[in-house]
Amino acid sequence: MNKDKLKTIAELFLTFFKIGLFTFGGGYAMIPIIEHNCIEKKGWITHREMSDLVVIAESTPGPVAINCATFVGCKRGGVIGSLAATFGVVLPSFIIIYLISLFLDNLLEIKWVASAFKGISCAVGILIVDAALRLVKRMKKDVTTIIIFAVSFVVMMAVNLLGLRFSTVTLMLICGAAGLIVYIVKSRAAAKGGEGKE
Amino acid sequence: MIYLELLLGFLKVGLFAFGGAYAAIPLIRDVVLSNGWLDDAQLSYMIAVSESTPGPIMVNMATYVGSTRGGILGSALATAAVVTPAFIIILLVVYALRAVMENRYVKAVMDSLVPCVNGIILAVGLFMTLECILPEFKPLTVDFRAAALTALLALLLFLTRKIKFFAERKIKLSPVTLIVIASLAGILMYGV
């Protein structure tokens, strides 16, 4: 590996380490920071590529931060670059959470810490509901979408309330299959309708 | 074999979590509850800790669960497992899969996953709120302090969004601020 390449790899690692260290609240909070660092400061990717990247990150699984780091690293330094960027973005939270995990149980034995966490557990529920409502607002609202949304909600609520064993992955697979079937049936019907007119 | 379980559990989380941090919570919850790694109370502590520390929630959760269940090796394995699917898929997209992402059938599946995930998140959020207010799930065991606290926090979140005064000054209640307020309120209500 020549010197320039090594420098690129080190730069990718350090930049994403910094991004990982200063992004609170996960994925979407990271997007403006990545824009600032990778487009404006370093010119590693273009604005066009960035907006592509956001779409790809949303439609592929995994943390948005990882998707972004892998993408930028790959564009800039191939597979090794993507490894460096991904490793860099993960490392800060890994170290911090690992240290916290060593002490959290002891912390919870202190009365005021336990009280604080009791309060926090109420906030977490609200935060999740709030995030869900924001997502629902942005969601396309045709008949199929609304039915899938309602069924998923009711099934999941029932599973939780009744303490049933039903994996969310199964539910997602069923919804994906249902969406595909509806799409095929619809496009067949549309094709037939088209033939009829001619 | 705890290492294998951690690896498989978090591979599943990494592979099926679409659409950002909160979308992953129901999946993580599913995996950690069914393996008995955390209960709902511990899970919500960890969500709060993840929100108040840098980095993606999924990575934070993997590191924490891995560490409490399998030490440093467990946490490294779980973290690697949660990251790997996204890493591989993005490499594939860059080198080969562009066309697949734009395929109309793939799009149809993706489009139906969005409402499904949204429904799941809403249900889990409501359930966790309920669980906080009704710890034992019996109508007689309502935790009134928790109910009051929940109402207060929800109101606060709602008001900072709706009142012009805050909107004009771009004052937003970030998750971290809400968590700090909640912890102070918790100390006030449940005592030191």
C-alpha cells in the first residue's frame, strides 16, 4: 500500500471517529454532520451522491450511520476505506457504552439514580410514540399502506398485551409478501385494463 | 453458547432494522426479551443511556447487551454482528446492486415495509408507556406518580411544538433534554 492510500485510510478513520464521537441521538442526527465533513470540508462525495446515500440508507437495513460510513469510505478508499470508516464511526460508542456497562448495575443500586431512571423510563415510551407519529405523518397514505399499518399496529399491540410469542421479523416478512402480492395483482389488472382499451 | 446466541441475535437486528434508530427498538426488544437478556425496565434504561451517549442506538445496545452477557468478547461480537449486514449490503449496492434497488418489485416490498415498521414502532411505544404507568398490568396497580410524570412530559413535548413563542425562537425539546427533565422529575417524585 503506498503512502497516499495509507493517508486516505487514516483520514477516513479519524474523520468518522470524530463523527461517531459527536453525534447524539443516532442516524438522522448524523446526516448534517456527515454533509459538513465529507462534502464541504473534504469534498469526498458530492451533494448528489449524498442525497442518493440518504435514500439508500433508508431503504437498506442497519444503522444509518453505518450505511453512510461504509458508502463514503467505499467511494473514497475502496473496501479498505469502507472498513476504516465503519470501524471509526463505531469505535467511540463502543468504548463509551462498554465502560458504562461495567458500572450501570452498581449505579442502579443507588436510590436517587433508580428514581431518576424510573422517570426516564416514562420519557422513553413518549419518545418512541413521538418518533412513530412523526414517521406516520411522512408515510404515503393509500389504502394498502393504511391497511398494512393498521394490521401491524393491532397485531403488535395484541402480542404485547397478551404476552404472546410472535417475532417482529415474521410480521415484517408477512407484510413484505402482502405488499408484493398486492403490487403484482394491481399491475396485472392495470395491464389487462390497458389491453382491453386497445 | 452465549457467544453464538449474541452473534445470531444481533445479526438479526442488523439485518431487519429498516429506517433509523427508533425502527430498531421493537426488534431489539424482541431479541433481548425472547433470549431473556434484559427486561423492559432495563431496556428503557438502556434506550435512555443510548440517547444520551453518542452513536447509533443499535450499536450502543449491542455493545451493552454483549458486555453484560459475555464480557468484552461478547460486546465486540454483538457490535460486529449488528454492523455487518449494513456494511455488506452497502458494499453490494455500490458495486453491484444499484439496479436491484430500483427494481419495481423490490420497491413494492420496501414500500410495504414502511407502514409495517411504523405500526410496530407505535405499538411498542404505546405499550412501553402503558407498562410504565401500570407496572403489574392490573387496573388497581396504577402508578399515579408515573402517570402524572408521563402526562407532564407529553404535555411539555406537545407545548414546545405548538406554542408560537418556542417555535419562533426555534426552541426544540431534544430527546436528551426530555430525558434530563424526566430524570429530575423522577428524583423529585420517587425520592432520594
